[in-house]
Amino acid sequence: MKQKLVVIGAGMASGRVLERLFEAEPDAYEVTLFNAEPRGNYNRIMLSPVLSGDKTYEEIVTHDDDWYAENGVTCRFGEHVVGIDRNRKVVIGEKGEVAYDKLLLGTGSAPFIIPVPGKDLPGVITYRDLDDTEKMIEAAAKGGKAVVIGGGLLGLEAAAGLKERGMDVTVLHLMGHLMERQLDPSAGYLLRKDLEGRGITVMTQASTSAILGEDKVEAVLLEDKTVLEADLVVMAVGIRPETRLATDAALEVARGVEVNAQMITSDPDILAVGECVEFDGQLFGLVAPLYDQANVVAQTLLAEPAAFVPKELSTKLKVTGCDLFSAGDFAEGEGREDIVFRDPARGVYKRLVLEGDTLVGAVMYGDTADGSWFFGLIKDGTDISEMRETLIFGPGFQGGAQADPLAAVAALADDAEICGCNGICKGDIVAAIQDGATDLGAVRATTKASGSCGTCTGLVEQVLAVTLGDDFVMPAAQPVCGCTDLTHEDVRRLIKAQELKSMPAVWQELGWKSSDGCHVCRPALNYYLLADWPVEYIDDPQSRFINERKHANIQKDGTYSVVPRMWGGMTTPDELRAIADAAEKYNVPTVHVTGGQRIDLLGVKGEDLPDIWADLNKAGMVSGHAYSKGLRTVKTCVGKDHCRFGTQDSTGLGIQLEKALWGSWTPHKVKLAVSGCPRNCAEATCKDIGVICVDSGYQISVAGAAGMDVKETESLTDVATEKEALEIVMAMMQIYRENAKYLDRIYKWVGKVGLDWVKEQVVDDLENRAALVERFLLSQSVYQKDPWAEHVAERAETYRPIANLTLEAAE
Amino acid sequence: MSWIDIGALEEIAPRGARVVKTAFGCVAVFRTETDEVFAVSDRCPHKGGPLSDGIVHGNKVTCPLHNWVFSLETGEAQGADEGQVPTYAARVEAGRILLDATQLQARAVA
Ligand code: SRM
Ligand SMILES: Cc1cc2nc3c(=O)[nH]c(=O)nc-3n(C[C@H](O)[C@H](O)[C@H](O)COP(=O)(O)OP(=O)(O)OC[C@H]3O[C@@H](n4cnc5c(N)ncnc54)[C@H](O)[C@@H]3O)c2cc1C
Ligand code: SF4
Ligand code: FES
């Protein structure tokens, strides 16, 4: 007699079970198949081509009515199962019960809905089945704006489909880069660039706080208060195994329905398959492992021995033109080693992760032709020691091309600006070379490129090398670090010329040799990016030296020093009292009056920092940035208010300067001083920027030093008013910020570009001066905020131990 | 091994670290760009620098005091420097960070 098999869910996994079962023993079971969707099994993964219009629903049906009829399957489509009675062994459907001998759960997953206000408004949909797809197609027919929440596989396929259908699409992603579970930041960057290239707006680190609208969706509100208009919102932030029936029936359920390797749940007559199951702590969201499970289920039902073994997975994105592949485990780990290949010109990135002599993971973008070959090596655990050197070039190319150090320059477009001072593009230089300028001097003479500040010299030489080939011998230059062949100056110019606005963009477009940089290049890149793109780039604390990450100076015993600002060296009894109180309260061992006219509390414990800052904030004090490559102090003398020789209000000007400049990040630290007369009690003539007050106004001089080198400042200009003095100083700060190499003090940098050039830009060219000031102020509008207050409010927790096991031991 | 839950992965920034206080000193728990976690002693073998305050790159960390670079996997100093920091078993499960308690206790006795 046939046994009764009831299947809940006509999905991709259970469909494969039935195929296998009928192939092996068509007469073993009499099958009843429930499906909540009002249709039978179709190829769910092909919904994206249906959405984009490349396929129709009919084309993706896997089992049609005839198939079910031939195999004697009783179909109860469009009917939810509402309960399982394990005692009576019946399944309860909306329209009646069915008895079972064996029961198979194949309920798949439910899309996760982020619990924000407005999530239930009409126009907010998820992406799981044909009905969702049809709703999207219908909405897209009206045009308008779509916001897709979630930059994973599903979200991006939805975004591409909606864009294809003419909607204006924005993707919001919570993490720093797209598809972070499958891709590393470099591949994520290239994917983003491709999507943006097709007109999709991508916002990362975007957290949705509400969906707005009266009786249908109208907009999405982000945590940072940005409002995005929306006619359609697609939520694709993840899935959750559909386990409600199993839970109600008291089967063992963790995140999914727990099964053993035979796919049997905690009830021997109930099996489960697909996305609803959890095996060995693992969930499954791609079809490959589900098909393996399905084979095991069919065998178990036929009482044959079989065991499910999870295998390595590979991922592709079904968006035409976004060629990505990832497989295996590409996380850094015990004994692992990276091989990275980047071709900026073709937009190719490949990274292989080796463990010993085997390949364990691969991420590729742009050229994924070898993906399946690598995947094979990963699955089989092939010994690759023989081909290690050339492995990254794939099976067809074991010859071994070397990464080209000039690739980044070769990849530049003709209109990429090489010489910022004179506005000379790559194309101009190439044209000059083709007209016979075959060395630096000749290029300089004909185009003026590199003839002003000279920081683009390296790039001009590289354009010569790329254009002339072997006829040009590149002078050896000092690269930033082992991750690149480019110099600091080259990198700075290329960041501007190619408008590179994120670290992965720099790594990829400039052909970085490592996957995520090192402690030498990352702080420099972080500075260059935030200085050039204050609005677009998001500062990366993890790429900063500890002092700037924790906003305090680390000491030799791992404690910190805390220095509040004292504007222009001025203080008040209240501030002094607050400092004294803080020193006592936090057992500060040393209080020192610094050479910068303020007070240093030395020896504060790292975990006390947020508390001591909160106390100092309460007394009106902010961070003195004594730890920063940024504005340090503006020293002043008492000036004409008190001193019999004082000519101007040196203290007042010093305070104004400090209030204008504080919080700005610079290539190296910047110190100023304002003295009230040429007696120069504030030592203004050995600072980065110094002001000496005289009867006729203000003498501004720059490029002094009093540290490892001692050097007198050189005159920049004399001005008559405080307002002009402020302008000149801000313009000076900005030109230094935009051009200097990371860790060059002003005097070092001016030594390279020449004071004459600086004067031209800051003093003589009034339009340029105004533009510099404007850009400085723009940057200040982003960066001039007290980091102490910010950290106290938002990240105080990170200063404390994540756990304290000494307490547990004591208990 | 007996694993103890010390917190959520999210509590450590990618390419960041937090410390765990133990009876014998601080253990630095690192999270890499690719969400691997590693636990090593928070004391640099050179002059005791707090490694948790270093810059994390790949699966290495650079000590904040004098820039020695250590492998987070083996604890070995890289390049010309010689030294070794003790490492401890750590893993992530369901978004939680787990450390091996037996290993931490073994160290406490030793
Ligand atoms: C606290 C202070 C000494 C004091 O107690 O007076 C100080 C302390 C340090 N200085 Fe300084 N400098 C201090 C005023 C100076 C001065 C005098 C001045 O600012 O007028 C100079 C010479 C002027 C100059 O900068 O050119 C000075 C030249 C340096 C240098 C050499 C810079 C150079 O380019 O030659 C360094 C090393 C560096 O920055 O790379 C340095 C580095 C340091 C560091 C940050 C060393 C480090 O990297 O850990 C010291 C931190 C100690 C700590 O744990 O807090 N410190 N340092 C002074 C803080 C001033 C303030 O209120 O912010
Ligand atoms: C748009 C899209 C694109 C995808 N692309 C890919 C891809 O490229 N590669 C890849 O490997 N995977 C992809 N996937 C994932 C893949 O589709 C799933 O892993 C797979 O469909 C899961 O199969 P399943 O049988 O477990 O569940 P499903 O296919 O979801 O089937 C479960 C069925 O059970 C029904 N059901 C649930 N509860 C009940 C109940 N109480 N009563 C009756 N019926 C019920 C549901 O209605 C559903 O029809 C994609 C998914 C989507 C949505
Ligand atoms: S002079 Fe040297 S020792 Fe003294 S504070 Fe400055 S850096 Fe430190
Ligand atoms: S203490 Fe770590 S490098 Fe010196």
C-alpha cells in the first residue's frame, strides 16, 4: 500500500525532492502538496529576469499542472497550512485536514521587515515571490522614484530591474560596502561604481529610521535626517526561516527547524528541507545546498542511507554587466595568505586566499571567467603549490603577467588633470610628447605642467614613461609604502584627477598591491580623502593612529594625556577650578603647563577618558587636539590691553584665529602664535604660521620650526586689518591641506614647492585666495566639532573593556 | 574547550579592537575587515604597548608605541623585529564572540 506523504510548501527545495522521489520510486508515496502561493513550483531565482523583463513567468515554471497530474500529486495551491497535529498525524489546511505517514516541511523563508514606523504603508513591499514581482512591475509602469533598502543580492537585483523599467532608483545599505557578506571592500567598490554607472544611486552606511506617508508611501527618512522621496520602497534586508508551523507543533527549532544529516527533525516522521532548516548551526540561502538536501530527503524517504554535508558556496549576481564572483571563505585567518591582482584600466580585481597549499577563497570582479575553475580548486582542496606564482592568472594563462606599476597612469582619461596649478590635463601632456617633448624639461617648457609647485612631477614623468615606453627612463621615486609604487604626491594628484572618494576606490584605481593597505598608507590616504572630499568622504577612525582615534595622547605606559583648549592661551578661574577638580577626581598623577600655553593632565586611564571629557565639557571646555595632525595651539602675548608696547589686540586676534582654525585636520600639526609687537614674546617667528602686530597692521610669516629643526619664519605678506589677516591664514591652511605630503610640516612642504608659488596662490591671486577660504570653511562645516563631546555621546562604550572576566572568576 | 561569550561582534568596529579584562591582564580582541576575530595578549612584548590601540591591517596589527607589527594568527612579530605575543582561541558564532575559557584559565595558573 502507498504511504501518505504530505509536503508543506511547493518551493525549490521540495520540488527537487519530489522529482528525485518519483524518478526513483514512482509508486512509493501518495503525495499531497500544499502551497500558500496560488501556484505550483517555479524557479524563484529567475524572478529577477522576470522583473527586468528578460523572461516571462511562464518561462520560469518548473512543474506545470500536467507534471503534478502525471505523478498523482494532489495539489492544494493557494491554501495555507495552519497547523500540524503530531498525535493524530494530520496536517490542518485552511480547507481541511489531511493525514500523513511522513510529513515534509519545505516552507522556505519570510523576508525580514525592519521594524520602523511606516513599514505597513501601501507601496512598501518585500521581494520574495511572483506577487511581489508583479507589484514591482506594476509600480514601475507609473515611473517615479524607488528606494531599495538593502544592498545585498536581492536588493541589488531588485534595484537593477526597477531601473531597467525606468524608475529612478536609490539603494540604501547599512554597511560600508555593498554585498559585504559576499564581497570585500575592493570588489564592493567596483560593484558600486558599475551600478552608479547605470544611474542607480547608492548610499552606504545609510540607516533607515522611518518610512513616511499619509495613506501610501511618500518618502524614506534616514537616521541622519536625510529625506528621500519614494513612490515605492522595496525592503530586501534579509530573510528569516519560516518556522511558525514547526514551533507551534513543538518541534525543535533554533533559528531554523533543526534537522540531522538525514534531514529528519526532532519527530522521526517529519522531515524538513530548504531555507527553513538549520543544520549544525548553519542556515542556507542559496539553492545549491538545498538541492543536496533534497537528494538526501528523497533517499531518507525511501529508507536508503544518505547524509547531508554542507559544501563551499559560490555567489554570482544576476545583473547584466556586473560581473562578480565570490566563493569559499575569503576572510583573513590562521595561516592565510592573500594574492591580489588589480587592473585599474579594465576595472578588474581578483583576490585569492590561500591556506597552506590550498585555495580556500576567491573574490573577483570585472573578469570572472576563471571563477568556476577557482571554485573547483577550492572544493577539491587541490594542492596549488606548483602554480602558486601564476595562480591568479587562471588556467589559460600560466605564463604570468606582472602587474604594471604604470597601470594607474595608463588608465587615466585624457581630460584627467595632472597639473593642478596650471590646469594641464593628461591629454595636453601626451600631445606635447607626441609633438616631440621627450623629457621633463621639454614638457614643462611647452605645457607648463609641473612648472609651478612641482608636486605633480612624478606623474608627468609617468605619463612620459607610458607614452614613450622604453625610450624614457623613470627616475626612482620613494613610494608611499610597500602597497604601491606611487609617491605621496602622485597619489594626491590622482585622488583629485580621478575623483577618488573612498579608500577602496584608491586601492583599486591606483592598483594597490594589498587588499586593505597597511599602517603606513592608510592614515595618509584617510587624510588625503577627507581633505579633498570633506563632504563625500566618511572619515575612517580605524585608519588613524591611536591618538587621533581616541582623541588623546598615548603615553609610554599606555595611559593618556588630556589637554583642553585654552583659546589663545587665555583661561579663567572657573576653567582652572574644573581642571583641578578633574585632576583630583580621576587621580591624574601629573599636571603640567605645556609649551603651548595650556594645561596637560597626564596619566589618565583609557577607560576614564569619556568621563573626564564629560566633566571638562560641562565646564565649557573642548578638546585641545594636542594629539592631532591638525591645529594645535595659537599662542599669544598679552598685547595692547596690558603691555606698554602692544600695538594691536594680539590676544584677541589669536583667539579669533584659534576659533576659526580649530578642528581642522592637516598633513602634520600646525601651530600659530600672535605677538603684539616685534619684541615677539609669543615666539611667533618660529611657528608654522606667525603674526607680528605692528602699528600699520599685521606681518604674517610662515614656515618656521622649533622642533627637530629650528628655523625662522619667512614673510608671506603684510596686511592692514584683522579680517585680511584671518583670510590669509585660512587660505594658507587650505593650500597646505590640499597640497602637502602627509607628515610634512609647513616648512618642509614650502621648501619643496617654494614660497614664491605659495605667495602667488595665497597673496597675489585674490580670486584664488577667496576660493581657498571657501573650501576651508566648507571643510570646517563638517569637521569643526568637539570630538570629546561626540565620543562621550556616541561611543563612550568603546573605551571600556568589552568584558571583564576578573569579576566572573571572583564569583 | 569551553567557550565563553564575551559580547557581540558589532561591539567591535571592523579593523578595531576591544579589551577583555582577565585575572592576569588584558586580552585584546580584534575584528578584521572581513569579520574574523582574534584574541592576543594586550601587552606588546617590546615595551608593553597596548596592542588593542594599534592599526589593524589584513590580519596584522601595528603596535601604537613603536610600530612593531604582529601577526594576529600566530602572535609573531613580523619583519626584522623579534617577539611573540600569546594568542588565544576565539571565534564568532551567530554574531557573538566566543573565547576559550580553559585556555584563559590555563594561562592564569601558569
Ligand atoms: C605636552 C608638550 C610638552 C609640554 O609639556 O610642554 C608636548 C608633548 C609632546 N610632543 Fe611636542 N609637546 C609640546 C610642545 C611642543 C613644542 C612647543 C610649542 O608648541 O610651542 C614644540 C616645538 C615647536 C614645533 O612643533 O615645531 C614641540 C615639538 C615636537 C616635535 C617635533 C616636531 C617637528 O616637526 O620637529 C614632536 C614630534 C612629532 O610631532 O613628530 C613632538 C611630539 C610630542 C609628543 C606628542 C610625542 C608623542 O608623539 O607622543 C609629546 C606628547 C607627550 C604626551 O604624552 O602628552 N613635539 N612640542 C607640549 C604640548 C603643547 C600643547 O599645548 O599642545
Ligand atoms: C528574487 C530572488 C532571487 C534569488 N536568486 C538566487 C540565486 O541567484 N541563486 C541562488 O542560489 N538562490 C537565489 N535565491 C534564493 C532561492 O530562491 C531560495 O534559496 C530557494 O527558493 C529556497 O527554496 P525553499 O524551497 O526552501 O523555499 P521557497 O522556494 O521559498 O518555497 C517555500 C514555499 O513554501 C510556501 N509556504 C510557506 N509557508 C507555508 C504554509 N504554512 N502553508 C503552505 N505553504 C507555505 C511558500 O509560499 C513558498 O512557496 C533567490 C531568491 C529570490 C527571492
Ligand atoms: S621634548 Fe621630547 S620628551 Fe619632551 S615632551 Fe617633547 S617629545 Fe616628549
Ligand atoms: S611597545 Fe610595542 S612596539 Fe614598542
